[in-house]
Amino acid sequence: MPMSKSGPLDSMLGARIRILRVDRGISQSALAERIGVSFLQVQKYERGLNRVGATRLARIASVLDVSVAEFFQTSRGGPAGLKSPAHLLAEPGAWQVLKACAPMPGTRVRSRFVKLIESLEVRTSAAKATVGRLPTVDLGARRKLPSRR
């Protein structure tokens, strides 16, 4: 019987595992040790690269102190995609940013914080685009600087 490849449901499940794990303050290594797999295997589960079997999912649920059903609860807003809230929250650092933003007083401060983060993203994207256009340097043809004596 051929092994089936992972699909969108596996990605959604992995994102939920990551969100719940980060929320509980459990590292990937600690989760891996407690469910009896390698650290790399947990990474693959969270990225949706490997499927999670029923028994292993039950162990993960037990470690994270949730029911198995909580991994599959989604909003009825539409299909889970790469830009779904679950996938966005599964990005490294996203949960920490959200937790830092939540206690901010008033919508004005929160709005300015969001604009700051968005401007950083725009600058980072522009910098990455510029790096791709930088001229290459021929080390054999570089000028020799006069020595100071």
C-alpha cells in the first residue's frame, strides 16, 4: 500500500499543534521527548510535511492538555490557506507579537504599532530586492590600496 502525501489538512493540523504548543510554553524538543519522537519529526508535523497518526495525535493532545477535537476546530470563514489566521500565527514570532500587542491601551496605539510593523516588512522586502540587484565584485580585479608608511 503506497504512503499518501500530506495535504492541506495536515498543514492546518500542524499549524494548530504549533499554536497550542507555543501558547503552553512548550519547546519543540520538550514536546518531541514527551511524545517519543525526534525534534525534527515535530518540526515536520508542525510544517505539515509529515502526517500525524491518530495515536500520536492523541499523545500530543494529552501533552498540550487539549482534546483531539480542538485541533480540527476552525472558523467557518472559508478554506484554510497559507494566509489563514492559523498559518499566520504559526509563523515564528507571530504569537509573541500578538501577545505583546494585545494589552496595548486603545486602538490608536495598537494601530500605530501595526503601521510600524508593516513599515518594517516593506523595508525588509525592499532591502531583499536590492540585494538581488547588487553588482558582483571580481576579487581578482580589485584595486590595491596604497600602503601607509
